[in-house]
Amino acid sequence: MRAAARYSAAGALLLSTLTATPAEGAPDTSRAPAASVLASGVAVAAGRAAEEGIAFGACAEAEELPGAMQCGTVSVPLDYADPDGRQIRLTVSRAAATQRDPHNSKRRVPRQGALVFNPGGPGASGLYFPLIGVLPQWKRLGAAYDLVGYEPRGVGRSAPLSCQDPKEFFKGPAPAPVHPTAAYKQERVARAEAYAEGCAKRAGEALRHYTSLNNARDLDVVRAALGEDRLTFMGASYGTYFGALYATLFPSHVRRMVFDAAVNPDPAQIWYRNNLDQSAAFESRWEDFREWVARHDGTYGLGATAEAVQAAYDRAAERLAAEPAGGEVGPAQLQGTFLQAGYYDDYWPSRAEALSAYLKGDPELLVGLAAPVREAAAEAENANAVYTAVECNDGPWPTDFRVWDRDNTRLARVAPFETWDNVWANLPCAYWKAPRQRPLDVRTGPGELPPTLILSAERDAAAPYDGALELHRRLSGSVLVTERDAGTHGIAGGPNACVNGHLETYLLEGRLPGRRAACAPRPEPEPTAPRAKERAAPPRAS
């Protein structure tokens, strides 16, 4: 794999010329409560939660969680300016610390409290996180910590948010033009307007309260309910952003914090420019994948160069446009499936095998990977609704489609793979009905925050490496550990022993290396045949 540039030089130069968020998307602060009022509301809610605790018990059968898992709920205010008003309940899961040394069964490990995890999104559920304690890489952490996950506000059973009938969520087969026509753009504008309207109608006044700042405030209430004076937290992807908000709002409540695949917290980036950066970075990851496939042309027969692999992919897209595979997989479903290869190296073999088989006349593997799972429509629609609401509420967005069109038409010339798909995912924010917030300036001074750990892969496209550098600059005393020349999105507890060593040393002993450390990349995946079926990919995560 290639090292160095996180996206092409041309893409970097282009991004530097693209517009900053325009004035017409400025935050509406006319109804925003004072910070002191909100802080008081958090204190009231946290005090109440500390008294009530969490009545952990058996998890609902629908969650299909093992007996070692326990579940409970925590009440938080919908609006922290009115802490005694409407309450919503967040579902929390826990696997108690085993206190058993995985390498010496006779040694009892001291319990260090709860380790709370958020997987990102926005819109992803952390309810299943405690199950990770059975994996070898996590057993030492699972011995010392209660592993705690939860469903953030709006997600799953935590006051679930919805913007449309789940039966209408999966649209397919669908096109995925990398240079869309004016007519197609107008079609997508109409869909974005309708989606934004659906969110407003279904959620009503509550819509404005689904924000990253409220996610950070909820986290403090969860901390109190768990009986923790100070929080030990690990956030991945988007979870690093509201974790950074938490560190800024409640620095004295932090014990230890891990930011895995850090999102750029610069207020000017939230979220329009972050998405432009993401689209540019995915072009390089798409090239990484194609170069890997080309190196294994003997296995897949898709071409011996990245350009030849691109041509094979384009042939598949053209065929699917003419005749969708299985009646459900068109170019958009193909693109969504291969986008996941930009997130995780582990997906490379299955995607290459499916493309190879499809071009040879066997669509079964591709349909298994790319066809929507209708049974999961409600879950997917809910996740997408939360993603959209949080990102649209969090900060200013261009409200004139001409701005989106100009910026992304330019970007698509050098980064065509993901650019317009990213636009369509976020375009409802141009027509959002709820007031937009002013992003918090994430920043801590010397001594305000205990040392924290930032983990980042150098070629991560979903959370480009510049975001980790920016977070490192803003959190005084933080340490950045980089997996060099690697691009998997989220590296904690994976196959890299060097990364895991830093993670365990920090969480178990509180020790960190110097301000920065580097780990060699994980091995590239082997060109092996995939499993016969995989669950369809969830909606986009930031």
C-alpha cells in the first residue's frame, strides 16, 4: 500500500479553494438557552441519575443478547434547559468485569470501574459492545472494566427517531452517476426536501434536541447513573466528536478517554467541510483497494492495474444499470457495497470475489452482499434519521443547492467515487426545518484534562488523518498513536499488536508514550474467498 498522501495532491489543492460554509447557513442562536442554564440542567439530571442508578436485569428477548449481558435504562431530559420536563429513556447494556486474568486464572484482577463505548454514526447503537469482551484482544480490558454500551438518544429503543415509513427506506435498484445530469440533481433535491419535511413532521418540536452537544450531556448523566465519579470512555469515529465535546464541557469528570478514528472537531468543519474532506479521502482508499485487486489479478482476473480494475467495475455498473442483479442490485447498491471496502480492509477479498464472479456470469455473491435486507429496514431507517438529524442540527449548512453543486462538481473531477453519493446523504441539511446550532470550540488548556489517547490510521478515509492531528492540537496533554500506511476505520482492539499494546497500557495502567507514537501497518488481507453471505452494510457513518 502507498504511504504519504492522505488524498491526492490535486484533491488537496482543490479542497483548499472550496467555499467555507456560507452565511445563509449560519446558526440560529435566537432561541438558544444560555450555557449556564444548560449546565445547570445537566447537573440536575446527573444528580437524579446518581440517586436512581440503573436497575440492570435481563435484556429484552428482542436483543438476543447472552445471559452474561444485562440491560437497563437511564432517564435524561429531552431539553436540558428544562431538566424536569419531558424525559426520554436511554437503553444501557453491561457485561460486568470478570476480574479474572486471562493468562493466569488464579490471579484476581482489580476492578477499575466502567468503560463506556460509543461506536459512532451518528445513529449507531453501542448496545452490543459488551459482547466484545469474549475476544482475545479485549479479555484483559474485560477483566478490569465493566464493558458498557448504550443506545444514544433517538437510536433503537432510546426515544427512536424516524423520518419516513421504513417500508419506503430501501430504494432500489438505483443509479449512481459520478457526473449527474441537471435533471437527476433536481430529482435528488426534491427527495432531500421531502425527507427534511418528513423529519420535521414526524419528530415535531423534539427534532431540534437531537444534537452532538446533547449526546455529550447524556453521556454525563450515564456516567452518574453508573456510579462513576469520573468517566472512562472510548469513542470511535463520530463517537470521538461528542467525546471531545464532553472533554471540553466536563474536563473534571474525565478519568481516561480513547478517541479511535478521530473526526476533525474544528467548528468550521462541522459538518459540511468534513464531508468534502471525506469524499476526497475515499478516492485514495478506492485506489488502495483497486491496486490490491490488481496485485492479485491471478486470483480475481479483474486486471493487472488499478485502471483495469476500475474498467471492470465500470462494466459491472453498466450491466447492473441495464439489468439489476436479483432484481434489486443496481449501480447505487454496487457503489454502496464497494464503499465499505474503503472503510475496512477485511472487506477487500469478498468484494473482489463478488465482482469477479458477477462479471463471469454468477451474480449470487454480489446479490448476497449488496441487496437490501428488508427485515432490517426499520433499524436502517432509524439510524439514517438520527444521522441526518444530528448532523443537520449541529452546525451551519449551505441552504442554496448551487453552493453544493459548485463545490462537488469541482471535487468530483478528481474524486468521483464517493463525492455525489455523499452529497445525497447529507442534502436534507440544506432544507432543514429545525434551528442550527453553533458548534462548540473543542479545546482544553494545560492541566484541565487528564491525558487522553488518540488512535488513527494514516489513510483512514471516513475520518481523514488531519482530523486526528487537529484533535491532538486542541486537547492539551493528548497523545496520538498512528498506524502508518493503513486505512481501516477504527483500529482499537484489531489485529495490530502495537496499537493494542498502547491501548491496554493506557486503560489498565494510565501510562502513555510521548506526545506521538507510530505503529507499523497491519498485514494486507489475503486474497481468499469470502463467506457466502454478509449482512448488507448499514447507512453511512461519519
